[in-house]
Amino acid sequence: MAYAIMISRRELIGISGSALVSSTLAGCLSDSDTVSADLLQIKAITVRWRHENHSYSDHILRLFSDGESEITGLVATEYGNVVSSPVEVTVSDEFHETLEGEFETVRYAIGVCGDGFSSDADNHGCLNAPTSREDFNSVQFGDQSEVEVADNHNHIDVQDVKRGDVEDWDTDISEFEWSERHAEHGQ
């Protein structure tokens, strides 16, 4: 039985961007290096499910930061409790179990930036990659961190976090109706 994977144009662009950054990093990082991240640029939760012999994937949460004064993004209204505040974007055990019960796959990702993420010593670079739920929870917008880039640049392990202050940052987090967006896809 064949399954079609339906991904959005935005997800394809996001995947392409991650691949480009990962390939750029290949020349500067070994398979497992600890790197200083000056900022967290992305937090995302992606889910995958099957419906009528098709596989679907989408973000229930995708937040971005400029690293200086602003956090923007989208969260599905039905899953909005993952964002209690821009300072605290975490997934509890109970919420994770709910997601695992509703979806075939739940993936957490973060994007980190710093001087150690560029193959050019004069440039600042970034890496967006999957991480564990625990590491997703441990680093927040405004934080600086030490991360280990592993699995051929396809996984980020957070080693240490220095808390930042984002209380005065502007936030623009919009909600969307998950059930409306995916009504034809079994959600």
C-alpha cells in the first residue's frame, strides 16, 4: 500500500532551509560538537497523522524570534495551552501524552544561532533541527545556551542554559483553527 506525504509549501521551505544550514555547517562542525548559541530563533512542534491512506504533517506551534525584542508566530487554538507566556513555551508530560494519543508522530524542534554555526569565521549562522521534548522545554526565547550538534547535524542536544530576559519584548502570536485547516484530512 502506498502513502502520499502531503506537505505544505512553507514546510518544504523550512526543511530546505534546515538542509542548507546543515550542509553549510558540515565543513565547520564535526559529528558531535558543543557550540555556544547566542539566541533561540525558533520553537516548533510538528505532528504527523494518517487519514484515508495519506500521511499529513503540519505545525501545531511555530514561533520565531529576532533575538532582540520580538517573538512572533502561530499556534493552533486547540493546542494553545503550550504557550502559557512567551517566556515559558513548554510541553508538559500530560500535554505530550495527549499529542501522542492524537497523532502518529510528534516532533519538537528548535533553531539556535551563534558564531559557531557558520563555516565562515566572520559570519553568524543558525541551525534548525529536532530536539528532545526535555531540551525543547529547557531553552526559551532570550536565553543563551551551549548545545551539542549531533547525528550529522540533524539533532540538537541542549547542554547548558543561561536565562535571558524577554519581559519587555513585543509578542505577536496568532492562533489558527486546527480543525478548520485539516477538516478534510481527518482532524
